[in-house]
Amino acid sequence: MLFYEIITQILYRGNFASTIILQKNGLSKSLIDPLNSFIVKNNGDIILSNKVNRLVIEKDNVVSVLTGDEKLSDYDYLISAIPLYSLARIIDLNILNINIQFEYSSILNIHLWIEGLNLKEKFYGFLDSPLHWIFVKDEHFNIVISDADYLIEKDQNEIMELVINELKRFFPVAADAVKKYKIIKEKKATFIPANKVNKLRPEAETKIKNLFLAGDWTNTGLPATIESAVKSGRIAAEKVLKNI
């Protein structure tokens, strides 16, 4: 069923719907900065690094949000855009009639700063390699390995040995060309949309009248992708507008 949704939403809508797009200035400058500017210009507040501890529910409404520093209650609607395992820490999922347990797949991001490796394209895909993608930003190279559970427990030296050996298969990388690196392990990067859980993914609208859900794990008809996350936000926003 999920595969059918992907085909109808992307491949059957023409070439443009399946076109790979890379932002010229990166996601922050292309999306985040304009969004922050829009919120501020419309008298909104952006609060960072303030942990949400609990949502207080009374009569099917979230009456307050308890954070590490304060109690927030000056709002009309809430949209939660956090992963399911994080949502479970601040509200009883039974209240939302969510009865689903995801299995997750990990992703490794390896950031390398390499001198003298001049690649013409902005990104490349690998064939017949444990490496999957490499994104090029001058001397900063970002390698992505999906479905990386088999690498998660390996130490950095083992991972780097694998990465460098594979890079040498495809590019002229000198032994001393890597000046520094950073490995980021995302153990719960994507949920696995198996049939047994896909039909249980929740809608944006919940039993709580002023609480809506967004996130790639909600019922978007797409797997755990940025497209699914964006679509979920749009769905949640449209639901809120219908309630105003």
C-alpha cells in the first residue's frame, strides 16, 4: 500500500515531481532563516533550548505546556512536530489513541575535510559500495550511509578505515589528505514503515481538540523522508486553519 502511495504521489505526476533538488545555499538559508524571519515579523516568538516536560490535559484540551523554565498557556492551538518516542515522554499516548511501536533504522553521516580533492559535481551516488551518497561543499565532504545498523557499534577508527578505503576506489584521495572528520550516528534516523505499523500511523488531528501532530511518522502516505515531514506540517497547518 505504501509503495502504491509513493508511485501515485511522485512518479505518476511527471518529471518535476520526482526531480532531485539541492538548495543553492543549504537548508538553513533556504528554509529556516526565512521561516524565522516570517515568525518574528508577525509578532511570534522563537524559544530555543527549552525542554518540554509535560502537556497538561483537561477536558480534552491542552491547558498548559510545562517546560524546564516556565508554564506556557497563551496559545490557541499546538502542533507537535517531534518523533513518536519523544511525544511519549510528555503525554500518555493512550490519551491520543496511539497504539504503535516503530522499529528504526540508523543513518551515519561522516563529515570530512579533505585537501586537494576537487570534484566537479555537488553530489554523487555510489554503486556497489557501503557508501551511499557524498555531498560536496568545497573541501567539506558529507558522506551518508543509510541502513547503517551494522556500523553503529563500531568505533570511529573502524568506520574511518572503511570510508577512506571506499573513497580511494572512486576518487584520487591521498593518505594524508583528510585533515579532520566528524562522525554522527543517528540510531533512530528513520522508522521502518512495515505493513503492520503503516496502517496504524496517526492522523494530524487528535482527540485533544487543540493538539495536532506533524512528523514524517504520521499518516502522510510516504516513508520516513523529508518530503513526508514537510507534507505532515502542511496537513497539520490546514487542520488548524479549518478549526479557527
